Amino acid sequence: MNIHVKQDEAAKECRLDDMKQGILGRDVSRPDGLPKVTGTAPYAAEYKIDGCLEGVIVTSTIVKGEVTNIDASSVLDMPGVEAVIDDPRLTARAAQGTAGEAPAQPARKVGYFGQPVAVVVARTFEEARDAAKHLKIEYRVEDDAIVDPEEADAEAQGDGTKMGDLAEAMNSARHSVDVVITTEGHNSAPMEPHAAIAEWDGDKLTVHASLQMLNYNISELADSLDLDEEKIRLIARYVGGGFGSKLGVSEETVAACVAAMELQRPVRVVMSRQQVFQCVMRRSETRQRLRLAADEDGKLIGFGHEARVSNLPGEEFAEPVLQSSEFLYRGENRLLELEVARIHRMTAGSVRAPGEAVGMPALEAAMDMLAEKVGIDPVELRLRNIPERHPAKDLPFTDHSLAECLTKGAEAFGWDKGPRKPMQKREGEWWIGTGMASAARVHNVSEAKARVTLKADGTALVETDMTDIGTGTYAILTQLAGEMLGLPVDKVLVDLGDTNHPRGPGSGGSWGAASIGSAVFVACEAVRKQVAEKAGVSENELSLSDGRVMNGATLTDLLDGADISAEGHYEPGAISEDYTASGFGAFFAEVRVNRYTGETRVNRMLGSFGFGRVLNAKTARSQCLGGVTWSIGLALTEGLKFDPRDGHLANCDLAEYHVPVNRDVPEVEILLLDGRDPLASAIQAKGVGELGMCGGAAAIANAIYNACGARVLDYPMTPDRVIAAMPENA
Ligand code: MOS
């Protein structure tokens, strides 16, 4: 039985709150937790496959030009070497998420330093790696590569937003801020590097890979290999983080497939950490100009946000820096423009919360400057500028929780609403200060399919190709199905990450939980309908808990040997066009800044978040904790450093690219404001994954200013930048 629901209307009547099992929303532990921490959950590279060869990717040592010759004979005699694959399909992969379109990089062309150009296959990894180092490659070099976004030509991205006259508003405003803020490039740095094992049995390709969106990845792979989708099975049951870097198929997967098909042997390709940095993708650096014009009460009359990002020539993706700026605050005179500089660094793509991750920290630092000029509390400034409707599109909002997040967060943090002045508190060498920022992240839902089977033995099985990239998909789908079918969590098995299952939406853009959750919900409704029929009651009367119907007969008795199965198909409908939907939040931070070294330590941080229904308090909190941790990295330590001469990435490992570690992350408090957003999805939930990092860095930046008076305009705020901006040095 299949059931298709297109959501054109609000999910006002949602059965989920009337269910009796009582597991949804609770802090249920991940069913995948134990296998993961005991090492029995296999990640892509860990499948034991007999006779598996090892492939190592070879990357370009030039920035721009063409591969003219790959001399396989230079390594074929080395120990263990089986083959050198220099198939043009390796270099011709389609850009992220653009299955069916022409590849941005024509075969054999080199567009950046570190671009994969060949793969060496050997019996062991060490032999392959050794040979890869010795492979002789000749290039024709083009020496006109521009690697600095400030020196490159830029093109406008879309039409932007132009309303009223921002320049005039800035001139006539009582208070205004006009500031340029920059952010550096970022790497997704998932714990599990990109990896794949491909097996070709002459007719069918089975691929274990570390990917976020199998439903799309299978088409991308089919395109790259010029193979029918039906001939491919993609499996990604466990994914050790992706953060956007595994949204699309990248070279390790294509390389493993090409090699397996050519050699008729299974082939594994795992990227080194350096390769993950050098050739998967980067978050673009940004330069952002913020112009805020306010009246005497701090109400915005003008709002300008212009940003320059970069990408390779021909690539479509542009870091959507202005995404939440479009609707977060009022201001009738608006100018929002995004431009893309064309440069020869590796492809820029989605890295955790593309857009808001860097746009919000800039906007929220500028808002702090405005609050100071107006002379009001920064929380109050935000409260006064929450618009009734989308200021440019004039659309209503779905559930809007910014005000609640701001006030509840401030209260829980113990925010001092008194007049704020920098350099008021010192402990020994350390200046102490506080800062805050709003959080916002657009909400997305997408089409999703899942099969739910209530088995005759009284257990349930949920099947979809949806992935769990560490976010908690296994847990929330277990809870949803358990709640709807009246089963405890240990009676529900969730089977994910296999393209043989109904197609899910994949994990990306924080749409996973709301989308696949809605598909499972829809499937469960269909199963319940059949259970109700068997029980001789209406579906509304049907009450299921602990495997019993109406606290009487067991489901096993009722089913009498026959499974009940349904495939749920959820699709967002008209409401996604008619409303503006976003998750909201607020961050509060206390920092200490060393007056001599400029070092910043975060003393404590609090985030409050509203995103509709909380499906699992534990995994949602974990997502937010992760977001705050990313915020600390963005604020203080993370930044890609490119050599200005040839654009090669200089800090391409975790020793040189500094993600925050335990000692950098203090006690973090997370407030989840459980709510219901009937316009967001069938289960009244919105995405939370990325929300936790959208703006958090500004709370730290604003706290640095409050502590020591240093208004640093470039993220990350490393000690040298803080020292230079201290009042005595500025
Ligand atoms: Mo996300 S950056 O869409 O995984």
C-alpha cells in the first residue's frame, strides 16, 4: 500500500500529540550509539571484501592548465602496483548537485592546485601510496591563474533585493553603521575522510561510500560513469560526519568505481586528510559590507548587506550569505547583493549552514555596533526590529520564535540589561565581557519516501535510503514509528542508507528530520488505518501502546501472522511558497581576553533555539552543541590559508587548521523551546542541524569588544587581530 501526501495546508490536526507510547520528543539514546562506540558499525572503508585492491588518488601540482601525459610506466614496475587509472571521468566529475548537467571542469583540464588527476591501484595501501608519489605527470601550464578573490572579476549572483533608497536612508538616519567584515574559508573536516569501495560484477556496481544524499548521489554517479542508475546500488549505513562535503559524489567514489570496472576487482579509495582539505571543497571566504540605518529608537529604516564570495570559473554554487538577512530584520530601504569572484582555488561548496554560518556573524556584529550607537541593550535592539512579515516578499512567517528565544535565552544566561561599556571588568591579566547574537536558519523540506512494516511478530521495520550522518536519524525515526504504532524503541528497527530502499531526501540543508520524519509519519498513518480496520475501530479511536491495541489484545494476536506494510511519500506543497519558514535562536557568551597576548577563551555560552517540534531532546541538543562548537571555531580559530603565489592550501590538516577541541569549548547550555509549526512539515517540525551555528560567532565577537574594547572586523579573531584592535593599539 502506498500513500502520497502533498502538504498544501497546515498540519493543524497532528495525531502525534495524542499518541500513548510517550517516546517522541524524549531524550532517547541513539540505537546506533553502541555499535558506533564499540567499533562494530562499519563505515564505508571498513567493509571486509576479499581481494580488494587499494587505490590512491594523485593530485595536480599545478594551478591551471592541462594534463598532457601520465606516464604509467614510471610506476607499473613498483611492488604491488596493478594499474594506473587516468580515465578522464576522474577529472570530469559534475559539480555538486548538478547531475545531468555538463561538468564544470572539462576532462584533463586543471583548475586548481590539488585537483585529482589519476589514481594508482595496488595490492596494499602502502604500495599504492608509494607509487602515487612516484607517478610522472606532465602538464601544460597556464600562468594566468588568479587565486585571490580581491583581484578577480566578479559577477552578480541573481538579482538581489533593491527596495527604496538605502543611500538616502543612511544619510537621513539618526544612527547608522557602515562596516566591512570578512570571514576566511572553512573546511568541513568530518572525522571520517571521504572513502568508497566499489565492486563490479560485470553487470551491477555495488558501492559502499560515505555520502549524505544517496537519492541524488546515485544519479550523479550514473552520469559520471555513463551507466544506468538501475545498475548501481549505493550503501551508506554509517557516515562519520559530512557537513556538506559529502552532499555530492566526489572523486574517491568515482575513482573506486572506474577502477573496479576496469580491473574487474573490488577497489577501495580513501582520501587522506590532506586530500579532504585540498580537493573536496571549501567554504568560500567572504567580504561583507553591512549598512544599517536606524531612527532614534533603533528601528531600522535601511538595511544593506552586500557580499563577495568566490568559486572556480563555471561552478554554480555561491555561498548564500544573505539568506537570512533577507527577512530577519525590518527596514523599508533595502539593498542585498551577492557577487562571485572567479578564482582558481578548489571548488567552493556547502559547508555546515551554507550562507548563514558566515552571513549571520557579520550581520550580528554590525547589529552590536548599532546597539551601541543607539544606546540601547542589544537584545532590545533585536526585539524592536523583528518584522511582521517578510520585508521584501511580504509573506507571512510560519511559527516565529525569535522574540521568545531572545528573552528566554537572556533570562537563562543572566544577561545584564544595564548600560554596556567595554573594559569594565578585569581579573588579573584577563578582560571579561559578554556578548549576544540572534540565530536564524531557513527551514527547508523536501520530497521523501519511506516504507514502514508492522511485522507479525510485533516489531516494526522502517526502510529508506535516508542517511544518518551523525545527526540522529536512526533515533528519531525509531521514535516516530514507535510512537505511531505503539511500540517501545527496542521493537523498532530502522534500516537506512541503501538505495534498494524507498528514496529519502538525504541529509543536507537541515531538511532531513522534517522531511523523512513526515514520510515515516505518513506511512505509519496508513499502517494504523489497516490496524484499526482489523481491530474494528475507527482510526481516531485506535489507541496503541507497548504492543497492545486499546490496552487489550496484542498486536501479534491482531495481525495473526500477516505483516502490514505501507510506503509513505511526503511532498511539500503550496505552503512552502506562501510562507517564510525559519528556525530561530539566540546566543549569549562570556569570554575572557588576555590583555597582553590577545588570546580569547570562552568562559561560558548559552544558546536558545526554536524550531517547532523537538523530536528528540538529546539528539537536538547535540546538534546545537555541535553548532556552538562550530561557532567557537569560526570566531576564534578556523580559517583556510592559501599561498598567495599559487593558491595552494597551506593548512590542510587538523594540526594546522584549528577546529576547537575540548579545552576550547566550555560548559555550554542549550535551551530547546519545544513548539509546533504546522506550516513547516507534516510532523510540525523544522530543521535544527545547522541552526546552532548561525550567528554564534558574533556573540563571541561582541563579547570580545565588551571585554577589551577591540572591535575586530575579521573572523577568526586570532590573538594578533585582537591585539591590533585593542584601543591602545588601534
Ligand atoms: Mo549541509 S552543509 O547542507 O550538509
